Amino acid sequence: MGTLSFTLLSIIFLLIFFTEISWAADAISGTQSITGNSTLVSKDGNFEMGFFSPDGSTNRYVGIWYKDISARAVVWVANRQNPINDSSGTLMINSTGHLVLSQKSGVVWSANPAKPIQTPILQLLDSGNLVVRDDKDENLESYVWQSFDYPCDTLLPGMKLGWDLKTGLQRRLVSWKSSDDPSPGDLTWEIDINNYPESVMFRGSEKYYRGGPWNGLRFSGAPELKPNPLFKFEFVFNEDEVYYTYNLLNNSEKSRIVVNQTNGYTRDRYAWNSVTQSWDVFATVPRDNCDKYALCGAYGNCIIGESPVCQCLEGFKPKGNLMDWSQGCIRNKPFNCQDKDSSGFLKFRSLKLPETAYSWVNESLNLKECKAKCLSNCSCTAYANSDIRGGGSGCVMWFGDLIDIREFQAGGQDLYVRMHASELGSKTKRTVRIAVIVLLVTVVVCGVLLVAHYIRRRKCLEEHAGTNGIIMNQNNAGQTEDLEVLFFDLDKIVKATNNFSSSNKLGEGGFGPVYRGTLKDGQEIAVKRLSMSSGQGQNEFKNEVILIAKLQHRNLVKLLGCCFQGEEKMLIYEYMPNKSLDSFIFDQRKSEMLDWSKRFHIICGIARGLLYLHQDSRLRIIHRDLKASNVLLDKEMNPKISDFGMARTFGGDQSEGNTNRVVGTYGYMAPEYAIDGLFSVKSDVFSFGILLLEIISGKKNRGFYHLETNLNLIGYAWRLWKEGRPLEFINPFLRDSSNHSEVLRSIHVGLLCVQEHPEDRPSMSYVVVMLGGENALPEPKQPGFSLGKDTVTADSSSNKVESSSTNEITVTLLEPR
Ligand SMILES: *[C@@H]1O[C@H](CO)[C@@H](O)[C@H](O)[C@H]1NC(C)=O
Ligand SMILES: *[C@@H]1O[C@H](CO)[C@@H](O)[C@H](O)[C@H]1NC(C)=O
Ligand SMILES: *[C@@H]1O[C@H](CO)[C@@H](O)[C@H](O)[C@H]1NC(C)=O
Ligand SMILES: *[C@@H]1O[C@H](CO)[C@@H](O)[C@H](O)[C@H]1NC(C)=O
Ligand SMILES: *[C@@H]1O[C@H](CO)[C@@H](O)[C@H](O)[C@H]1NC(C)=O
Ligand SMILES: *[C@@H]1O[C@H](CO)[C@@H](O)[C@H](O)[C@H]1NC(C)=O
Ligand SMILES: *[C@@H]1O[C@H](CO)[C@@H](O)[C@H](O)[C@H]1NC(C)=O
């Protein structure tokens, strides 16, 4: 019995071994063929070629995929338009070097060699390229046919997207029709060979997204394409070829770019994550509304964060009505080409260059020659450097309307647009005179500032008062530091806020109203006017000014200056057009503007801002009132923590304090703080945990009350977690669209942050690591304050909170001691 099964096993083993041997080859030639389950495998074992059927389909195709990856990613299909509809099918290479795929009824697909060859072989290379070459040819890289010349929906490292100008061969990506049908779909990505070539995506015959022309460093519309640890990229543009390509820096990594129409028409770059064994999305286009081709029409400029996103370039006005931007903009005043002096150029900064379908380029002209050339041709409407490397070189000119422009926060380019002279303003009219004036003014201003600075230096050390200048702060060592906080005139602020008109009021903070204002130079500001009756006295005020002046981080609101004159005390901040986080996450309609990836970005931003406060800034700062309404959002929805009025500064290693003034907001306060007035960085971590859970669920901790279970938000999150259905916690509209592993991780981190005992809560640096990482996390215990709404008041065991239990308001409590 035993010997029999052993023999059987051996036979099976041998059979498997033999089938493997016969097909673990990377090449076939002559009479060999690929049929049924046999495959070709690249030498390094990364890629495999053979027959496959997409999930949900019985059609059979010859394709190439990553070997040994469970989630099969097919990177190339031979017969994408001619499926095999039965179980037959043979791929072979015939004696003239043709690749022939046939089924019972005949040939379904074939590929022709560029020239006849004697001893053809078909080989799958480590790059995933399937090639036909002459076995006798010494040059191993001389292919008569290669699959890389006929891409499907995937661009692998080393593939070229673009043109062979000698043969007229175009390589472009075309999406699958659907996930079970590889035949060519609607979405394509290609290089347009205009005079100034650019990367373009089409949806059907309509232009869909423009990556823009290559500016020497990257595609003009892709400022995020930068040197990175994963891959290096290159654009080749010469007489023979025009193409984009990329290569991995480490060949053991895997990455691919796919055009996908079942994904809402996107182009995604994936990178293989060997830890989670899944494909992570590295980058996606289109990224936002402004990436939609020509959204704002001719001469319209798309600016994310503005409302509406479309604006006319300076010197232009909307053509149609304001609801329909596709008609674009027209000139306030057309220029007259006959009269040379009647037109000039206005410089626009940080743009994505307009469509180059009607353009002309010469690499050897400089900007000055470019301008002259543009002026001499009546149809020329704009010019720019064609290469931005090394301060800029080359010349590109546009003829006709300028289409598909957007403005970037960073990484955009300068564009010089032709204008009627009267639109140029005083900027360019008398450049020389202006240069002289500017020089004079600079000298005078510098002189005045120097003197003022000197005088103020002496005055300010005695007391903090003045109108316009710089605050000094004496640090412990007795040295004076310049904090560069501007003093604003009260008059200026009154003007800017329209005398604190109620229409300019943005809201009511803990210590007084906040107004929106516009300075004379157009800069928008937010003015926090401290109410005279407010608890924030002179001390807190100075504290806040000096604190914030020292703090510089992209996730903290920037203080521009302050104003105190008589009774008035004001702080002037940069204006945040998107207001505070609570106006989004707790608002049914607006919350849909924040999809999961934005929310996760916000969570990570807040965590980094708080980490900076706790650890990385020169001081150790505890915020003490972190909550959704104290997180503001900038144009691009980057979170910025605001309101440091109550922050405490600690020197050295002091990490815990005790206070007789409890400040904070109910619903966010850690138990030890609300009850005993004990605060530490860990009480901020608690508030962060609450905020995190609110962002995920879209529900307020204060005010959330689960009827059936008598649970508050923390308790509810804990219960779902314990019952193994944490995903039910997430805001329902996010459920399908979100990255579940990120959501789970976030909820997990949130629960760890709201642990009852401060020592069980992670530090912010650990929080940042946990949010960004993949490692296993510690198991949370039952969180603090999780037993329902009444418990909160009961636990705090005093009537002092009663007055503040109405809504989410900031409370300042004087604890009798
Ligand atoms: C291919 O493999 C599948 C499953 O392993 C098997 O059911 C099928 O019969 C095989 N087909 C051929 C032609 O060997
Ligand atoms: C399979 O395709 C061939 C030709 O493409 C066609 O003649 C044949 O009828 C098809 N068979 C089935 C079962 O659809
Ligand atoms: C090889 O296949 C091609 C395409 O099917 C065909 O035109 C050619 O005649 C074949 N060559 C030979 C020698 O059979
Ligand atoms: C390349 O990647 C592999 C797998 O991710 C890694 O083990 C190896 O250290 C990397 N090599 C270099 C030089 O970074
Ligand atoms: C296209 O997107 C869908 C939905 O996200 C995804 O399931 C599919 O795997 C993607 N296709 C490719 C080839 O990546
Ligand atoms: C570019 O400009 C240079 C200098 O004016 C000129 O010699 C050259 O012919 C131009 N090239 C093209 C392609 O027009
Ligand atoms: C202006 O440029 C256009 C486009 O290159 C060209 O067709 C036209 O001849 C030029 N006109 C003059 C006067 O150079």
C-alpha cells in the first residue's frame, strides 16, 4: 500500500517536473508551439506568457502577465480584438518569422517580422517584452518584431510611449473595453507630435486630459513629476524619435502605468507592495477638475480652490455668461498688429502651458529673440521658454487662442501673453524709469527701515507698543530675537474689514469674532478680534503672538501680524478660503467634497502639525483645544491647525502640568484633563483621536448619541471594533470609494489615541509612523469616556460643566483650589 502510493506520488511528481521543465523556457523556435496551459517564462521569472481568459469571460487570449502575483495583472494582449472562442488555440513562430495564432477555424492573429530572417526564435525577455529575432544574429538586441512596439493598456518600464518618426510607428496606450473584454476601449494616452510635442489623453475622439508639452524637466501640466525613489523618466525628442519612457531605479521593484476606463477614466501608476502583496496606486490623472481639458475655455485660467475655479486671465473678460465657462474669455481690448508699439506682453506666472496644437518652437532662440519674433507675426499670441532648465532657454510661440491653462501653487511656468498696450498697466510702459524708481524707493525704504528698526529695538524692549514694525522678544538667555511679526495700524484693519462689518464676519472663536479682510494690495487676511470681555488678557495675547511667530510649519496657520492699540487687540492671520474642517465633515452636502483620500491627507497633515508642536518646534507646545473648528483648510484642502491662545510652553523635559484654569472644548477633552485639570501632550493626543474618529464617521463626538446602545461616538467605535465590523463606522458615502486598509488603520489609531490612561496613548510621533506604515499595531483597550453621554457629566463629578454642555463651544473654567 505504502509503496504503491509512493510510486504514484513519484510519478505525479515526475509528471509535474517534466511539464515544468518543458515549459519553464523563455523561448521557442521552429516546430515548438504554445498551446493550452503551456507558457513561456522570462529568465528572471518575473513575466509569463500564455493563454488566459479574463475573469467573467470564456474567451481566450494570448497575453503576458506578472508571474507569481496572485492578483493577475495582464500587461499585454496579442489578439485583443480576436478572441479564441473554443478551447483550441496554438501560438507558433513559422519559418519566415511570422508569429501565428490559430484556432480550429483558422488563423485569428498574426504578427509580421520587419524583415525575413533565417532562424527565427520567439523569446520573452525579463522586461516583459516578447520579441522575435534571428537566433544566428550576434546582436541580441536586434528584433524583427517586439510586443513593446504594440502596447495595449499598460506602459512597462523601458517601453516607449510615442513615435518612431523614421517608420511612422506610433506607440500609444488604449484601455480595455471592460475588465472582461480586452478589446480597445475609449481611453487613450499618446504623444501628439505638434511642433512642440505634448502628452495627451483622449476619451473617444475628444481630448480629455493634457499632460502638456515637455519643458526639459517634466510635462508642463505635471509639476509632481519629480525625481523620486521609484523610477527615473526621460523624454526624447529628436529627428528620429519622440517618446516618453521610464525605468525603475531598483529592478526588483515592480511598477506599471495603466489607462483604465472602468475606473472613471483614469491613468494610474501602480507600484507593487511586497508587504501587503497588492498594487498600490502611486499617482493618478486627471487629478482634479482643473485637469479637465479646456474646462475654462480660451484665455480662461483654472485655479483649484477658487470659486468658481475658472477665472479670465488679466486683461480678459468672460465671453458668455458666467455659468458656461466653456466659451472662455475675450480681450478687454484687442491689440492692433499694424502699430508695433500698441501691443506688448504681460507675464503670467506658475501656469500649465496652453495647448500646443498651433505652436512653433526653436531651441536656439532666447527669450528676447522669442519676444521679437512673436511681435513680428500678427497671429502670435504668446511666447515662453521651451526649456526651463538652467534658468530657461529656447522659444515656443503660440498662434491663435490660448486653451487649457491652469495655475499651479508651485511648479508652473511663466507665459508671456500678448496684450493691447493699455492693458499692460504701468508695469511695462517705462521699464527703465520704473527700474530707477524701484531702486530709489528700495534704497529709501531700506534706510527708513534700518532707522525705524534701530529706534524700535530700543523702544520695544521697554514695552510692546507701536504702529508698524517688528516685535522683539527677549529669550531666556537675555538675547533679543527678531520675530518679524508685523504690527498693523488699526486704521488699516478697520478699512480692510470694512469697519468689522457683519458681512465680513467669518465666525466666532473662543475669544471673540473673526473677520475676513482685504488689504490695499489685495492680500486677504483673517482678523481675530479679541473681545474686550474675553478671558484672553494681555498675557495670553502676547503669549499667542510670540508663540505663533516662532512656529513655522505647513500644517499650522501662519500669523501675519498683530495689532494692539488702546483696548483693541487683534491677530492677523493668512486667510483660509475653505474655512474650517467642521464646516465640511459635519455638513451633509459639503462632506461629499472630501473623499477618503482627501480625508486621509487631512488626518496625516493634522498629525504632522501636532507632532511639530509637541516635538519638533524649538518649544514644546500643548495645544489644549484641538477640534474640528480649529483646523482650517487652505485652497488645496491642506489642513492647518489654528488657535494657539491656550497653548502652553514648556521648557526642557517638563511634559505634564497642572492648571487651575481648565480650558478646552467638551467632547475633545481627555478624562484626566476635564476632571483633574491635568494636561500633557497626551491630552492633545486624546483630542486628536476624537477628531480622527469624527473625520472618519462624519459625526460629532459631542452630540452623537446612539439611541439603542446608549453609546457616544467613542463607545460606538469601540463596540463596532470589538464586534469585528469596524467598517460600519465610516461615513456611509465613503464606504465604497475608500481604501479599506487605510480606514481600518485610521480607526485603529483613533482608538489607541482615546485610551483612558494617558500612558496607554501613543505619542504623536508614533501616531505619524502608524498612519503611514504597514506594521502591526498594538491592540486598543476600552477607551476613556466611552460609556455614553451621561457618563461624561457624571464622571466629571461636578456641576461646573453644566453650563457648557449645550454644544460645541469652548469652555474656560476656573477651578476653585
Ligand atoms: C489547463 O489547466 C486546467 C486547470 O489546471 C485544466 O482543467 C485544463 O484541463 C488544462 N487544459 C489543458 C489543455 O491542459
Ligand atoms: C468562433 O469563431 C469563429 C470565427 O471567428 C466562428 O466561425 C465560430 O462560429 C465561432 N464559434 C462559436 C461557438 O461562437
Ligand atoms: C507564416 O505565416 C504568415 C502569416 O500567416 C504567412 O503569410 C506565411 O506564408 C507563413 N510562412 C510559411 C513558410 O508558412
Ligand atoms: C531593491 O528592492 C528589493 C526589494 O524591494 C530590496 O530588497 C533591495 O534592498 C533593493 N535594492 C536596493 C539597492 O535598494
Ligand atoms: C481598473 O479599475 C478597476 C476599478 O478600480 C480595477 O478593478 C481594475 O483592476 C483596473 N484595471 C487595471 C488593468 O488595473
Ligand atoms: C532657429 O533659430 C536659429 C537662429 O535664428 C536658426 O539658425 C535656425 O534655423 C532656426 N531653426 C528652425 C528649425 O527654425
Ligand atoms: C506667422 O506664423 C504663422 C504660423 O507659423 C505662419 O503661417 C505665418 O506665415 C507667419 N506670418 C508672418 C508674417 O511671418
